[in-house]
Amino acid sequence: MKLAPSQKRWLTCATLCILLAATIALLIDLLLFQWRPVLDSNWTEASLPLSARSRATLTDTAGTIAIVSLLPAESPATLPAGHLLRRFDHASRELSGAILEITYADPRTEPQFTAQMMAAGAEGPGILLRQMGRNVFIPEQALLSENGTYDPANAEEALAAAFARLSRADGVQIGWLTGHGEASLSNPDPAEGYSGLRRALENEGCILRDLRLDANAAGQSIPPEIKVIAIVNPRYPITPTERIQLAEWLDRGGRLICFLPSGETSGLAPLLELWGLRIGTTPRIGTVTTPAGLSRTDLLDEAHPITEALAGNVSVNCCAPKALYPFDVRGINATALLRLTVHPLAEDATTSGSEQIIVGLAAERGSNVGEDLGFKPGRIVIFGDASFASNRNVLNRASANRDLTINAFRWLTGLSGSGARGAFYGLSIGWDRQMWKYCLVILGVGIPLLFGLLIKLLTWRMA
């Protein structure tokens, strides 16, 4: 095939342009391979408000808090965590909270400064908060999800919890009742364990400790530093003496939360009747269930602090809950927090239509007494489902079980705001080294070959 001089010039120029473009592409790809940038769209997060719980926590802060972000450049949490810190800084200024002094450092490029922070309380990559000799460290893992990507909800929760621990030097002590076969806090079982609840409460700045009542002696056996007692799925009944201790403690302004077992008796019925509450049986009628076999409802009370931030927007999972029946008792203000709609079984001809049962209830005694008298009203929260706060439901983001449980503890301890997590989920896209190698081959070899073949085809058709 013989080409005309003009065609030869055109082919030469086209080849030189292809070679030049390939060379530039190779250089750009080599630079990108070295820097490995991340496309991060979390910049929009800076303009979004924090959750009500985070803002309430910042309101309680004061003074100056030094924050050091010790996250390596390649960490998936580095950029979005920086955006999150700026959101906290903006909100703290808006709420007249603490002054946040934020410093960013890469442990790999600033080893001297990192060593100083390690001596001050850092335990590796993460975020260190310091105020007046007190340190709180957030490990990098607390900012990530189980698959290793950045989790905005976990990160905001962990950072808000760190501020809460700084503002509450002694923490809020919660007594986890033992001695009756109660559920264990340390059990990590994904279905029946309660380790997720423990982590969530510790993130709220709470201190959990086992509590055993004296079954043989009445009196003040409950330590005064205990603010809330949790009774979770007892397999054996509470003794009459223990009920007397709990009743006297509640009369002195104690706070109690119970997750009732579905089958066995808890022995709490006489105590709860003093608070205008009767425990029913698990309904022998069918419920609308999810594929996992859990009853689903979103009938939440809109007027109570525990549920007002969640009412109408969420679903809640229950498994064989007991029905709760409140009745009037002088001085007791009871609120039905959670109602479940149940439907009759198809083979039950004696029952028609659907029915609503109460499976979550809060009660307060002495709320009408003036705060100037220094009186602390007693409070109780009852859930008719022992698994309501188990890992199966607390770690399940498709339901509001975790937020309702944390809100219940916050209300009992007197904390303001909601424990609901922020709903924003950002997008962060980055390639690993293998992907950059593929890109290098495509840009450096594949594209020039493609253009070469195209030019060859064009010159062959022109000949």
C-alpha cells in the first residue's frame, strides 16, 4: 500500500500525537498511582446539622478541648472524620459550647508528634480529645463499619460519646442486676447477646457494673452511686425481699428499666402494680412479621421524650412480647411508648379484627413536685420483650430498637436530647494499588494500541 506525501504527513502527525498523549497519560497515571487520591463526596456533610443527641452533648461542654486527629493518609476515615470534626466545631460555636482546637497529624510522616500523643493517651491511629488533664481516645476502628469502610453513624456516635465522657468526669453508673439468670452484658452472640447494648451505653458515657441484691436483708443495700438499675430477661423470679429493696429505692427517686421474659415469671408483678401496671400474657394471635420472624410496628407515642424524635418515622422489632396494661394510680403518670398491632389467627373463629397491645411503657412518680424542692421523681421503663435490646435488634439499623433503648436510659438518667444517630451517609470512592496498576496498563498500552489500529484502518481505507 503506497501512501501519498500528504497521507504520510498526516500519519506521522497522528502517530506523534498518539505517542505524546500516551506519554502524558502514563505520567499522570504514575502520579495518581503514587498519590492514590480518594474521590470524597462527604463535603456536603459539613453543611448538614448534627443529630439532636450530638448537639445536646455539645451544649453540656465548656472550656477548651484539644482534639488531635492521628489518622494516616490512606485511612478511609481520614477525610470524612475531618469533615465531621469541623461540623462539631461549627455546632459547638453555634451552641456556645466548648472551644475546639483541632490538629491533624499523619502518624507515618510525623513520628515525633505522634510519640508525644501516644505518651499523652493515644493508643494508635484514631482521635484524641484532651481537656484539663483528662483524655479520651477514639480508636480508628470505632469510626469504621465491620467491612472496614467509614461509617458516618458510628463516627458521630463515638465522637459525641467522647465529649460526653469529658463533660461527665465520674460517668453515670448503671447497675445490671444479676443473681436470677439475667442476660449477660459480655455475651457477643449476634442473636441473643447484649454486648451491643453495652457498647452503646458506654458510648453514652455510662459505666455498667453488676449489681446483686441481698435476698435476705431489707434496707439500703443498693449503692448510692447507682443511678439506674437494669433488669434484663431474668429466668428466676425476684424474691419478695428484693422487691421491697427496689420499691424503697424507687420511692427515694431511683430509676428502673426492665425487659421482661416472654415465658418465665420475673417476680416483678407486685412491684409494677404499685406503679399502675399489670403484666399480661403473650397474645395467642398472629402478628404481621418481617422475613426474620420479628413483629414490626411504628406506633410510637409522640409526646414523650423517649419517642418524640422517632415517632412516625421508624419501625421497631419485637419477638413474642408480653402485653402491658396500665391502670390509674394516684401520683403516677404513665405513658404508653410503644403499641403493637396484632391480628387474629386464621383458624380462630372467636376473634375478629385487629387489636393493639402496649409493649413499651414509661411511668414517673412525683413529676408534679416543683424542682425547687430538690425532689427527684422515681421513674421506670418497661418493655414486654426480653430480646428488644439484644444484639439481634440493637445492631440492626433497619429498626429503631437501639435508639428507643438508648433514649430510655437517657430519660432515666436525666440526660437531654435523643440518642438517635445521624442519618447522613456519605460516599467515598478510592482505588487500591491493584486498580491503579490496571489503569496504568490500560492507559499506557491499551489506548495507544487502540488508536494505532484505528489509524491503520483509516489509512487502509484511504489507500
